[in-house]
Amino acid sequence: MSDDAKASPREPTLDVRERGAPPQTSERRLFVQLLAFGDCDDVAAVGRALEGAGLAGAVYADLHDPRGIGLVVMDERPDSFVTGLRELFLKPPLDSLRPKPEYSLLGRTYGSGFEPNLEDWLLHRPRRVILGEGARWAIWYPLRRHGAFATLPHDEQGGILREHGRIGHAFGEAGLVQDIRLACFGLDRDDNDFVIGLIGRELHPLSACVQAMRSTRQTAQYMQHMGPFFLGRTLWQSPLRP
């Protein structure tokens, strides 16, 4: 037998494409970043700067800081966060803002293998939710599960996630809360797993949704930590383009 025949089987090629309901796959995804700042005296200037740079996003009034703001920016190209966006905050009038890095978040849209319209889920729905007319209030936060969750049988994981998901679907179908779920493995300083955005017309349903999810098995048994929470009221949104 030749040496080639004795060689171990070739390792399968890694496939990092996003997957929806078969046979959908995609190489595209949307990156979403939240940044928070204090000492903001001119919110309109922040909106004008983002719009002038051609960046899609929203600016929020920080509920817990009368001079604070948060901004969410979306782009398929992560390079834009360290080029165009970065440049805006290195020159007047935005260079005087005080960064709050403890609230900084970065996540990416992902396919779970069940989405009927994968491209819409990855690229268009997040924009509709964040930039839509119903996006008056927002709660953004990171979360990390206990490592034990990953060792559970696949079917058991699915049951836990479905229990959690039913609450989100109920709030969504009632028109109270729309959620944004982003993967952030390796993308933040605290090694979180996911970024969650809860968006709605009124603040109370967002809080009620968080409260309802506390009783699920995922949160009660397998959540290592959540937060910090950024709460904001929308002050500016970029146009929602097709």
C-alpha cells in the first residue's frame, strides 16, 4: 500500500456561510455596532455627521444620562467602523464627546438554519426594525450563556431555545416589541455570546419582555450574565432605503 493510501482522510473544508431553510446559504451578513458617549450638547450634529458620511443608523438619548447619547451603526463591511465612523469622532464637533466604552457592543447577523428568507433576515429586517417608525425606544444589551449549555444534547438545546423564543414571538405578534439578535463571539472585550436589541414604540413593553424571559430555563439556569443595559429614546434615524 502506498504512503498516500495510508494517509488519514482529508479534513472537511470549513464552511462559514450563513444558512437558512434549505437550500439557502449566504456569504453576506450585517455588522451592527453600538457606541455610547457623554457630554453631548448637540445631538443634531451627530446625526448630520452620520448622514454626511453615508452611514446607516440611529442616535438615542441615553435614559440614564441627561447629556448622554448612544448610536447604532450598521454595515456589511466591518472596515467602515474603523475608517469612516472612526474619522467622524476624531474631528470637530464630535471629538469633544466622552466615550463610554463599557456600553460598546458589536455583533453580526447570523442564520440559524430555519429562516424562510435568509437574505431578508441577514440584511434587511435589522434595518427595518432599527430605522422604522415604531423604533421610538430601544434596549441594547449583551449576554453570555454558561458553557454547560453547549454540552447539552441538540434536541434539549432546541427545546430550551423554543421556550425562550415563544415569548419573543408573542410580544412581536402583539406589535409591542421587535428584537434584533446578533452573534458576538470574540467581538467584544467581555467575551459575550450575543447582543440583543429590543425595539418598540413604548418603553414599558420592552421591560415587560425582559421580565417575562427571566422565568425561562435558558435565563434561569443557563445564563452566566447579562448587561450592561443601554436604554435610549430615538432622536435621529438615517433614511430607510430599499
